[in-house]
Amino acid sequence: MKRVGIVLLQLLVTGAGLWYVFHDQQKRAQIADALRQADRTWIIFGWLSYSAVEVLATLRWQMLLRIQGITLRWLSTFGIVMIGLFFNMFLPGLVGGDAMRLYFVFKCAPRQKTRATLSVAIDRILGMLSVLFLAGLSIALRFRWLSRSSPTLHIVYLVTALLGVGCVCVLLLFGAVHFGLLHKLPKRMPFRSVIAESGKALQLYGAHLGVMSVAFAVTVVAHIIYYLTFYCAAESLHTTRSASLSVIDILSIMPLVNTVTALPISFGGVGVRETLFQELLGNLAHVPPGIAAVSASLGFLIQASWGLLGAVVFLAAKKLRSH
């Protein structure tokens, strides 16, 4: 029943967001014209750019697995990462890609299930920390620009609140690990198993600070390249707008967008992402609302194409083998 409620919420938010940004007929005509004139070279650049994101994700996870004594072939790890991407993007609810990654790692390393689970947990923690870091950096460095209009200022306040909650959660988790409180968590506490796994992962990986620093740096770089995918998507539509969109503009708004879409309130952030792009790029970079929204959709479709590649890998998953 709880899962059904989550799916219904995601469906409602996704539908409402898409209707809000695309219901206007004049805007749809503008979008159709933009897509007809789209520069395919920029779309190819965006597709290639996103490939680097998944390569870095594979590199990071291999580092984390090896700390736990799990060695997989690079192509096997990449294939599992792609499968995880597919299920994260297209499976509704809260459980998706991580569960599928664990399923295939368990097949490759059946005697190291606990270690594999902890590697996925710390992988998620690194992703969350990098989002917090980049969003905080963006707000700190470009607050005046981001708050030039009332709608964008409200988004900044929302993201700041989410950052505050995220930082508190991180501090509580580190505190629970430091003071050995993980085993004292109430059995009925929401997300108790996730918190416990995350805490154990921090304990085990804390002894490898050098490697973890490199893994965090790789994660930050991967996020920045992911942001550039959306810059390429927006640039592919440049012939339909007079305003010049800079890389700095995209690098400034994407951490905010990423922070909000990380909440599991829509399917892959669809609807929410378009709404945020319309408000942020429209008010700050003077991009026409329809073009701003479809830039978000186009960036997501580039990512989704890689997710579909994960579906192909999933169908051929029996060929994945460990050393």
C-alpha cells in the first residue's frame, strides 16, 4: 500500500509538472519549431558527454568494490552500472537500480554480499555529499545572480532548506557512527536498515581516506560533466533564441535542479526538472520558457538513451562474469 501511494504521488507530480510547462499551445508551437531546427552536433556532444558520467561512475564503484576485496572486470562493472541506471530511471517507487546492482554483484561474488551492499551504500553517500557540496558552492558564489527574481529566490530558499536538512542528516549519521549508536536505533524507525547500512559503510571505508577523497573528487567531476550534458542540450536549440546561455549559467542552476529532483517525488525528476528550468533559465538567462523547459527534457532524453542501453545489457546479463 505504501509503494502504491509513492507511485501515485510520483505520477501526480510528473503529470502536473509537464502540464504546467507544456499546456500552452503557443509554447508547444515554439518548442516544435525549436526541435525542427535543433543542431544535432550539440546533441551528439551531449550524448558523448554523458558517456563520461557513466564511465566515471564505473571507475568510482570499482574503487569502492576493491576496498572490500571484490574484483570485477571493468566491462562487467560497467554493465551492472548501466543496468542500475535503467532501473533507476524507469522503475517507479524508491527501490530500483541499487537493488538490481546488488542482484548482479551477488551473482558475481556470492560470498561477499555484505561487502557488496556496503559498497553500494557508500556509493550513494558520495553522490549525496557531492550534490550538497555543489549546491552549496553554487548558492555561495552566485547568490546575487540566482536571487535576481522572486520565483528564483524562492527556489534558492527551497534548496537552502533541503541543504540544511541534508547536512543535519549527514551530521547525525556521522555522530551515530562515532558514538556507536547504530545498534541502538529503534526497530520501527523509518529507513532503519538504510541508516544502519550507511553507518557500517562509513565505519569500514573511513580507514581509506585517501581513496575516498579520490572517489569524492571523481563524483564531483562526474556531476559537472552531467551538467554539461544539459548545456549541450540547450545549445542545440540556440538558433531559436537570441539570449546567449553561458556554461557558468548551467553550472550555477544545475546543482539546484539536481538537489530538488533528487527527491523521489516524480518519475526520474520529469516535470519537476522542466519546471525548474523554465523558472531559472527563463528569469535569469532570459531563455524563452518553452525552450528552457524542452532543454531539460532533451537533456533527460540523452540520459534516458543510456538507460535504454542498460536495458539491452540487462537482456544479455547472463554473459556478465567475474574473474
